[in-house]
Amino acid sequence: MKYPKPLQQGSTIAITAFSSGIEKKHDARFRVVRENLESRGFNVVVGKCLYGQRKHVSAPAQKRADELMSFLMDDEIDAIYPPWGGQLAIELLPLIDFAKLQTVRPKWILGFSDVSTIAAVFTSKLSWATGHCSNLMDLTSEANDPLTANTLMHLSTSIGGSFSQTESKLYASSWPDIVTEPTSGIMPDTPTNWKWLVKPEFGSSIEGRLIGGCWDTLSHLFETEYLDLKGLSQRYSEGIVLYLENAEMSPTELARTILNMKFRGVFSCISGLLLGRSAAAVPKSDQSLSYYEVLEKYLMDIGIPVMIDLDIGHVPPNLTLINGAIVKVELNETGILHQYLK
């Protein structure tokens, strides 16, 4: 696995919205976030593809891909950190020159949601470690819950080093209004409870090489040239631990997605599955399938341990997860996640 340089004072972070951009009403929040990065000693470079959400994106696909490539090819850049995700990062994949990227040092790609569409692919195709973590626009000085507040500290971990995180005490049932309160952090209000859906045959942990992201987008990439879990499992004897989080899929769509993964042999390529909290709308009718009913109906028989309701995804806060790192997730009374950058 090829790890980017640890982020530290003097590192340069490039900001480009390779999926959805920000709007003018987000200016105050963006200034707060940028000032927070600069106060920590980071250099910040802002690309031209930042503003705009026309047809869900900041700019046409080729323009977004060109700007992303320019930052990736620039070895003065240490990390690419979009403001947040979106919907259509997937259309950049055929426009990225992966052969060229073999000639440069790896850069961090950071964030969650549609950011993971690019990040997970880079880990699969280039063996670059990438980060699934709080989005850039979450990082204000008032974001003081431990998981969000420690995001950049974890990304400073030295190559060969390790760090650990414990499940949050509370998660936030809603996001702050960043337009009217541009400095605000999340307000955790609901008890967190990591749970076993399927316990391991022996012990109380899941171990392997970590990769994953947004279930809604990665489900379209499994076992393609962009996200080859079978190839990863053959390269890494530790086994592959896949993590996923549901942003918008209804229970019936999620059921179809899980069945599709079964048909394509995805679960035979991994040694464990971690699922974040679901952010999808809850069906109003008691005659409808629920999210948890889908998990119990379609994941109990996949032959690997499954842990659910972790601090991953669109129901914050977010763990900092390093795609490509070796992970050990333990769950007894409390969940603890250890990562080793080896």
C-alpha cells in the first residue's frame, strides 16, 4: 500500500469540488473552514471548480477531471479535499489518466459521500491509501465532538504508525444550519450503539485491509475495473474489510443492491462487513420493509461477520477511516477501531 505523506503544518491542501460545488450562501462557512485550516498551519489552494450546483455538479465533467488531475500531478500538493460530496463523481472515472498517476507520489483524497467514489477507486486501482472522514465543510473550530475534531490529527499519523478511535457516545440526528450559523458544529443528541448483526465464529473482532464508502455509489462499481475486490483480496493476505453507509436508498432498493452484490460474488471477496448508520428516509407504512428488516433478511447468510450502526457516513459524526490500512474492529461493551498504516 502506498501512503501519502502525513498531513502536518506546512502541508498543502487543494480544494476542488469534483462532484457538487458550494453556493454563494455558503461563503461564510467556507471562510470559517479555510481560516481554521490556515490557523493550523496548512497551506490552502482553491481551484476554479468550487462554486456551482447546476445539474448537481460544480462544472462539466471534463473541467472537473482536468482540475483534479492537475492537483494530483502536482507534487507540491499533499491532499485534495472537496467541500463535500454530491451525486456524479462517477462520471470522472473514465476521464482520469491512471497511467500518468503511477508516476507521481500519492496524495490524500479526503471526505465522505460521493468523495468515496473517487477515493475507493484510487485505493483499488493505484494502491493509494485514501481517507473516508468528515467532509471539509464540517471542519470548523467549533466542531468539537471527538471524532470530527481529531480528523486532521489522525491524518498526521506517520507511515508505519497506528491510531485508535472509540465509538461516539452520541450521534447527531440532524445537521447544523451552516448558512445562518457558519461556525457551528454538529449537536450530538442520540445514543450511539454499534451492534453485531452477525458475530464472528470466534472472538469479538473483524480484521483485514479496509476499503469502502457510500453504498449508493460504490454499488455501481463493485467488480468492475474501478473497484476490483477480488483482485484486492488476492493481493492482500490479511483479507478485505468492506465498510458501507446508506445515504438515500429505500429499503427495497437496498434489498436489490444486496442481492446484486450476492449475484456478483462481492461477499465472497471480503472477510468482514461494517455498516454505518442509514440516513435514508424511513418508510411511513408499517407494511413496508424497514432498513433493519432488509439487513436481517439479506445479510445474515453471507458467511462473514457483520457489524452495523458504526460512526460512518451521512449521520454524523464520522470516524476517520484509511482505505488501504489494516484494521481491527473490536466490539464487546464498546466499539473500538484500530488502524495500522502498514
